[in-house]
Amino acid sequence: MFTITALKVLLMIAYGVPGFILVKTKALGEQHIKAFAKMLLYVCQPALAIYSFNGADCTPRLLADMGIFFGLTLFAQVAIIILYSFIFKNKIKKDKAHKICAVAGACGNVGFLGIPLLEYLIPNNPDVLVYSASFSMSMNIIAWTLGLVMITGDKKYVSIRSLVANPATIAYVIAIPLFVLGIKLPNLFAEYIEMLGRMSTVVCMTVIGMRLGAKSLKRIFSDTRVYYAAVSKLIIFPFIGLALFFIVPVSQTVRSAAFILCSCPAAAMIQSLSETHNGDSEAAANIVLSTSLLCIVTIPLMWTLYNLLFLS
């Protein structure tokens, strides 16, 4: 189980190798990263959201699970931020990068990395993609409100307009009514959206690879703060999420999907928000990049442990 899962995660991370090489060889510069990031934000992410809902059939049970997933993941993210802030309150007062660590423990790559993981670990079940979309919606709310306050230390940066008028939210506004009404996209258009959505993993990893190419691995991993964030995001948060999903009466599939998504590395959104809102973008970049590499080991380890404890 560990080896098979590790190879799958490694394959997804390996999509970033061309970007890494292109930047290291100076074929592309740091200035090109933003172009790929915009492609991810404005094209791939909305397509992935629509694709997630289009493949599933709306039922009362799935709607209930979707609501539970949204509520519990929202609560779990708030809980880990508060827990980190309480345990490391002295560090947070002295070093604002620890505020980013707190947010990184909550906000994960549940779409670009989470969806292909779900499709691999829980195959032939399109409902699990809806759970990923529910998680993404709760994460957007946390990131643009509590997360932004933590990253910047200033409430003035919180904007309801930014929360509502972003590509992901707009895509959900389109996708959810179609899903609830049972309206499917025409086959050719659905295939087009699916291809754009599936591109998101490659484009996301390309961006991460390019950012890795522009930085020194030694410098990233010599920043001790990344380990605080990594333990919080990759180890503690999955178990907080799992504990919450054991409190409510949901299926084993829902619990498994929650655990997989909670185990994903820190979301690139954290770096984007830090760069655009005067946060510690250096620390944010180190955390996103380090957790994306460390998850090659932690995701297979966590999934193997989960299988031994709950599925065997």
C-alpha cells in the first residue's frame, strides 16, 4: 500500500520537473511563473470545479454529505488555526511567519492534487469529487477571511468582493445549480471542461517546479518554520479532520475522502495571498514548496496507517 501510493504521489509531483529544469537552465525566468499561475487560477481551477460536479448525480444523500463535508472541513480549518495560534502564541507575536504556518496547517491543495488522489485511492466513485469541491469552497472562505487576517495582521485586507468575485466562486455559482437541477453539460463540452480541469494538476505542479527552480532547496529546508507548518498540515490536521468525521453518521467513503484531502500539502493560495497582501511571501513560498515535497512520504504513510486502522 505504501509503495503504490508513494509512486502515485511521486508521479504527480514529478509533473513539476520540466518547470524546475526550464527555470534552472534559464530557459524561463521567474517572471514567467505568473503566466502559468494565471492559467491555473483563471482557466484550470474553474474548469476543475465544474468538472467535479458534472460527473456526479445529485441525490438527497449526496447533498447531505456535501453539506456535512462543507461544515466539518470549515470547522476543522478554524480549529487547526486556533490550536496552532494557542500553542505557539509567543512565536506568533515575535515572528509573523508563524501566522502563515497557522494558515498553512488549514489550507491544503485539495483540488489540484486532491482530486487525482481521490480518483486513484477511491476509484470509480464520482461522488468523491463533490466532496473535494465542498472542501475547496470552505477553504476559500477561510483563506479570504481568517486566513487573510492571520497572514497580514490587518482586517483591512479582508474583502467580501474578493471572496465572492473570484474565478473559483463564480465557477461554483454556475456548477452547483446545474448539479442540483440534474442538468449535465453536453458531451463534447463536458469533455472539453474535463480536459481543462485535469490539466490543473500538471499546471499546478509546473508552477511549483518553477518556483523550486528559482530557489535553493537548502535555503527552503534550513528555514525551521517549515517543519512547524509541515507537522501541522501533513500530520495533525488529517487526524483532526478524521476525528470530526467520526462524530457524525457518514459512510466510510466520506471519511476516507476527508482523510485523503486533509493530508494534502499546503495550498499555493497561501503564497499568492502573501504576495498580494504584504505578508511574508518568502516564508509562504518555503512552506508551500516544502510540504509539496514532504507529502511524497507523508501521504503514503498516512494512507497506509489509515488502511491498517480502519479499512483492514
